[in-house]
Amino acid sequence: QQQVKQSPQSLIVQKGGISIINCAYENTAFDYFPWYQQFPGKGPALLIAIRPDVSEKKEGRFTISFNKSAKQFSLHIMDSQPGDSATYFCAASGRGAQKLVFGQGTRLTINP
Amino acid sequence: DSGVTQTPKHLITATGQRVTLRCSPRSGDLSVYWYQQSLDQGLQFLIQYYNGEERAKGNILERFSAQQFPDLHSELNLSSLELGDSALYFCASSVVGGRVNEQFFGPGTRLTVL
């Protein structure tokens, strides 16, 4: 019940295209759903996050779509750029300051 | 730069040894989390401290321990090291309070056990 399942494991997108990464969770007590971006040799960096009381959140080229009934959420990267090539992790946590449960990660490659 | 600092950046040691990883949280953050990142297990939560007190434990081995000091920096102690302990160890910090759980990660310590 603590798992967060992420897909795909790897993704190749052409420059200018839309990158889509999906996550699913089981624990209905999860209350916060962030996405992290990690470059090689660096720590995960918080990219964007959503709470279950909204269905979509957009920040620049990055959008989270959230489907509470399906217990799924996804990250959309519009106009993908080579600089977006990184590993992306979805995560979930309960209310308040609690541990993050991470998906397995998606290695995104944007071809120029 | 997340504002979370970790030292050392790299650590190479032998099996059976003991090491200490250090983390300084962002200014004002009371909560510190330790995570382990390995190729086969992904990012796994180890332990959380809040204002000096242990708050939650995850998949942390008995050979591992941690503490948070009065100045809020934290140390993760790994003993009787095994080859399988080779991994990236991340510290994250967050402000406690409210419904948002924004955790900011440090640059990590890469531990290699030979």
C-alpha cells in the first residue's frame, strides 16, 4: 500500500515534443504528490507538486494532472528541450512532514 | 542550490569499517530526512528527525544510526559496512507545519565500500 508505481522506465522524446510520465498509488492517505528532477551526480530537485484537492497544476512548461478516483497522476513536459534530459521521480506522502515514497524513476532523453 | 549541505561528497572505505555522513538543513527547517539511493532499490527513506527527536523510521538497518544535534545538523552513522551499502545517501530538510511537505535535497554523499 505504500508503493508508488512509475512508468515508463525510460523515455525518448524529440525536441519540441511532449514528455509524459505516469504514476499510480494505492494509499488513499497520501496527501501530497511532488515530482523531482535529478541530473547525474546531483540531488533530486523539487520540480512541481500537487495536492489532491485540485486536478491540474501548471508551472511554465511543466504540468501535473491528478486523477483522485483512479489514484493516478502524471507529469507533462511541453516543448521538451535537451536540457530537460534527466531522471524524473514521482513521490507521495501523507499529511504534514512525513517521509516521501518514491516511484522507481524515469530516465528522460530529449533528442535535439 | 537547495540550501541543504552534505559532507563529504565522496567516501571510499573498506568492508567492516564505520563512517559518518553529515548534513546541514536549510535555515529554519526543523525536520531532516535521510534517504538511500541505489540502482536496484531506487530512493528509499531511512529515518527522519524533527527538532532533535527521531520521528519516523523506514528501511534502516540496525547497523545504521542517526542523530540530530541542537544546532539541527544531522549525522548518519553506518557501521560494519558491507559491499551492498555502496550507494548515494541523501539528506533532505523541510519546514514542519501546514499541509505542504516540500522536502529539499542535498547534493548527496556517494559511499563506495570496497
